[in-house]
Amino acid sequence: MNTTINSVKFRADEKLEKFIQDKVAKLDRMIDNAVRCEVTLKVDKPESDNNKIAELRIIVPGKDLFVTKQADTFEQAVADGVDTLKVQIEKYKNA
């Protein structure tokens, strides 16, 4: 599955991009017909806590699986998003 990472108004470092690639790769093993995964990273109000937002979208034929998670770090937001997508993938496969 092709993965694109978009960071809004900042540049994600290689370590974060590698972390995201590794997490998304686990989803790729769960779903065979996924076309691509799009990950968008945003910072909401830099001065506040819990301000990192990760949006994950998996494009599959006929449907998109989408989740938005907010946390203190991008890593936590992505990890939470992947966990939620695992549940959505199971529902998609059983539908």
C-alpha cells in the first residue's frame, strides 16, 4: 500500500515519518485491496496541550476508512488512529 504523509505548516522529521510508515505497514497486512493510505498531521493551537492531530485515510475500492485522532504527540495520535482503523478494517472485511 502506498503511504503519503502530509504535514500542514511544518516539516515532519525522518524519525516521525519512519514511525508512521511502520505503523501503517501493520494495517497493510490486514487488508489486501487497499489502494493507498493518506496521513495528514496538523498542530491545533500550538500553545495548548493535546494539540497534535493525525488524520488517517485508507482508500479501498468502494469505500474510504477514515479516522481523526488528537493527542499530546504525533506518535500517540497516529498509534491511536491505527488502533481505531484496525477495528474499522475488521468491520469492512466482515461486511
